Amino acid sequence: MADKALDHITILDLSHLLQGPFATQLLADMGANVIKVERPGQGDLFRTLTFNNRWVGGTESPNYLAWNRNKRSIALDLKSADAKTVLYKLAETADVVVQNFRPGVLARLGFGYEDFRKINPRIIYCSGSGYGESGPYLSRPGQDMLLQGLTGIAAATGRGDGPPVPVGSGFSDQVGAMNMVYGILTALLWRERSGKGQEIKVNLMSAMLAHQGQEMLMAMNFGQDFQRPRSGIGHPGMDAPFGVYPTSDGWITIAMSPYRRLVDVLGDASLLDYDDPKLLFEKRDEIWEKLAALTKLRTTAELMEAMLAVDIWCGEVKTHLQVTDDPQVHHLGALSHYDHPTAGRVKVVAPAVSMSETPATIERHAPLVGEHSREVLAQAGFSAEEIDAMIERGSLA
């Protein structure tokens, strides 16, 4: 077994759905001992949600499987008297707590930062929320698509003659997860110097604004919103040819590229009449239509070969399933799998960070609810009789 950079770190993962579980999975891939605390029976809410009413192996949610590998699960009723006994004992040697319940919920149950800090002053407590822990939106649901609408990204995406378009993945939650990891690793490094833990608070609204830094800076400093193009121009602030174009058998993308070079490839000299920075922005929809009329006369492969030969920045548009056959994806080893006790062979995306000395690996399947309750509690010092009694009382499963 290779060394793992975080194999000395234990994380109590009280999070659910996407933001928190993705953050802890990233840390688990690097070796962290992640103990996922779930409700007896149902477990993480994502276990009951899926896309297209499809279940991997007929039993498991792809949404849950995607974000929970390399963890162990204990099933514990947080409202039971035994919950404090168990979690306070685990907190004695834990390094990090991660949670994304609505603000105040865990603190009312006795599992807030101050509660854990009394037990372990070195503990790092990371909370994720939709809008922070106070303010006029405190009672609002902090769901991903809602945040995309509230922070400008949906309004800046799509065609100008159509509705705002959310990104086709859980973008807000995943950005929030990255900020959690960023904060946790920073806190761990600072603890090495100071010996002190700390509280980290991440909210999706701030995360989404920070990750639209250039767009927000433009809007704030010039007092003007971007206007979405009516065509396939790929960003509301960009000029032609930046965008998505049809081919005879699919679509391609063209990024920042010398306009004259593209015109030469497409073979219509009349398009050079637009070769002026002012016109390339002001007439971008008109230019897109003329360029698209030419690109759709050729196949994707023909256009890619011709454009790459003259160093035009371009790429094919692929579906998720087409991506699985991409030669670069295979070269990178970007896809992997693990074996699950009920779902069978599960195909997954591999860890995305390469480390020369402490590589990330997939060593555990996404756990069943409470699959490791006995194992984790026994390692924490509870006797078999104590564990059996908690299971009999229904507080542990």
C-alpha cells in the first residue's frame, strides 16, 4: 500500500446530499479516515434520490454512490441519548467534523462547534450552508439550482431570446465542496503550527460569487450587466467567434482564435468584412449565424483536422457517454470502478489529482447504511455489550 497524505486524519462526516459528501470523499481519496454518520434505516437522503428512476444494480442510487466511496458508515439516531455518548467519544480523537444541516440544527442537538471544542480543542469544525448562518435568507432552502439563479450564473447562460439556463450539474454544491476542502486543509496546516483547531463556515452564495470573480468585477466596476447573445456565442462578454457551432454530424466549440484564420478554413472571404474588434462584438450574433451556416456543411472530424492544423482553439462537443470513449480520458486513467455488495460493479470517475508520493486511490465502496457501526464503535473503545445495547434501544443500527 502506498503512503496516504491524510491517513493520520479522522473526519466525522455528518453531512448529506452533495456539498459535504463530495468534500469528504475528496479527503477520503487522499487517505482520510472518514466516518459517515447516517440516520438508521434511511441514511443519507441521497440514497433515496436518483436520476430517471434508475438504480445501480437495481438497488443503489447513483447520486449517493458518486460522492461516498472510501468511507465507513455508522447509523446513529442523533436525537437519542446514545448519540452524545458515541459522537463525543469519537470526537476525542477526531480531527475534523463536517456538516451541512440547516444553520443551528446540530447545535440545538448538542453537536455544534462549541460542544466538540470542549471535548477536543484541536478539532476543526466545517459547516456548509446555502446562505450563511444569519440574514434575510436564513430560512430559505439552499439548493443548488436556486443558488445558480440567485448569483447570476443562470442569467448569464443560454441564448438571449430564451430563458436563463442552469448549469447541467450540481455546480453550486461542487464549488462549495471545493471551498470546504480548501478551508479544511488550510486549517489542518495552521493547526500544525499553532496546535489550535478552528471553525470553518462555507456558504454556497459566497462560493458562487467568488467563482464568478471576473464577471462580477465587470458588472460592479462598469455598472452594466452582460447581455446574453441570441446565438451560440459561449459567454455573454465575449465576441465572435467564441462559441458553439453545428456540424453535419454534431457540434464543435471554438474559443479565442484569430478570426482571419478561421475565415480561411471556412473559405468565405466575405466574412472578412467583420474583422474589426468592435464589429466582432456588436455583430456577434449575425457573425455566428454566418459561420454556423458554413460549419454545418462539414463533419466534426473534418473541421477539427482543418482548424487544429492552423492552431485554432477548438474541440468536439461530446455527451457524457461519448466522453467514456475519449482517447485522452482513457490515457489519463480518469475513469475507474469499484465492486459494491449490492450494486455489483460500479463505474465511477477516478480521483482527479495526481500525487507522486501519496496517490489517491479507491479502496472502499460507498457504504451501506450502518455497514461499519460495530467496527467503528469497537475501535473507539465501546464493548460488544455496549454496542449490542445501543442497537437494541434503536439508537444505533
